Amino acid sequence: MLAKNVAIAEDFNAKVALLPEKQREATLHIFKASSRKSTKGMIFSNEWVLECLIMKLKSARLYEHLRKEKILVLPSKTTLRKYLKCYRTGFGFSNKIFDVLKQKTCTMDEFLCHGGLIVDELKLSEHLSMNSEGRIDGFVDLGQFTSDKDKHSVCDHGMVIIFVPFVGKWTQILAAFATHGNINGNLLTKIMLEAIILAEKARLKVDFITSDDATWNRKMWSVMGIKASLTETKCSTLHPVDPTRKLHFLSDFPYLIKCLRNGLLRSDYETPEGRVSCF
């Protein structure tokens, strides 16, 4: 009897393995629920929780219909919130993100792992709020780079670092930071170096850094040895992780166009047809 049960289980697993990944997750959870009196306390896989979250975002009413009519085994809103707490990494660099990235890149061709980092800042409104865990959100948070004098300041700027590959349509946010005012150029340099090191450990290949030419970004370029003059232009430096490669620095092209537009609107300029004035 035991041997027969083992054979049935192996045959079932073999057939389930032939299903597409999402159908396989749904099937496994259906059979898991069938052996229980209730789905209360049932453990869902992380992959299935993410799929459930996507379904709920697309149509909350349809999600509740599928759950209540037991068409699919779906976690309740409360259960989803509990699982989502496990995904909250806060600001700064998260080891969880890079661990998952390493698992993903292990199955990718090395060529597909090449790309670069985009860093950008945005202005935020100062606001303090109490989250569901009883903590106050809205203070400066730079992860491990948060200084004692800044950790009690209310943040009014945000900064995000994104990895963008040369090939493929996917992108990955590596870290987000909450700052008060624009970040210091020297500190930004340390953060970007940390991002490069962690990304390279996850088998991503960082070949460039793209940013606008704001003061703090130009300071980072200067610290990294990037410079330009009438006699010399240096837009790359030795890669901090792999000495056989170069790390290139790029200025965001749309930002350059915006600066050109603003310059043309602020002052008069000469053309072959005569002087142009916006006033």
C-alpha cells in the first residue's frame, strides 16, 4: 500500500510539474486546502501571495468573488496584509532584495546582467504619520548612512537608485532613501559605491551611473575623478569591483534638454536672422 501511495504521489507531482508556473502554484494550493477543514492558518507560498496581490490590484471585486466562491484558494485581506509586512524593507539597502536578485541572475546569461544605475531625487512634502506597527514615519532615513544629527529631522526629499539593463525590459529598484534637503555629494559617493558593490555581488554588472548635473551629483563626479576642460575630458574611472572594467558616468539627456530650454527662455540669444528675445 505504501509503495502504491508513493507511486501515485510521484505520478501526481510529475503531472503538476508539466503545468505552467502560475497554474502549478494554484493547483498545489488547491490540493493543500483540500486536506484541511479550513484555510485559516494555512501557509501560502511567497510566489502565490504576490500573484494574489496582483489579482487584487487588478480587480478587488473579482478577487473577493473568486475567494468567497472558492474558485481559487486565495488569502483574505487580513492575511495579505500580514504577508506584506514581511516584504517591507524600509529605506536603505536590503539584503533580501540582493539575495533574490542573486537567485535570479544565477539562471541568466552574463550578457543580460550588464547595465547601469540611475539615481534621482524628488521633492516631498514634510509629513509625519503613524503606521500600523505603531512607528512614526516621515523622518530622515538613509539606512546605515543615517547620522545621529539627521535621524530626528523630518524628510522633505527622496532619492531612489534603480538598476537598468542594456538588454531586456525589466528594471529593479535597489534602494530608496529619505533625506532632508539635497544629499551631500561625499555621502552620495559612498552610497553609490555601496550600491555598486552589492549589485556586483548579486552578479549584476554595473557599467555606468546616470544622473542629472545637479550640484551634489557634480560633486560625486568630482570625487570619482570625473572632469572636463578645454584640454581634457574624463568620463570614466576604474571600476571599484573589477579592475579590468571601466565605470562610466552619464548625464541625463532629458535634463540637459530642459537646461537648454530654460537657458533660452531666461536670456536673449543671437541667430543668423537676428536677436531673439522672450521679453
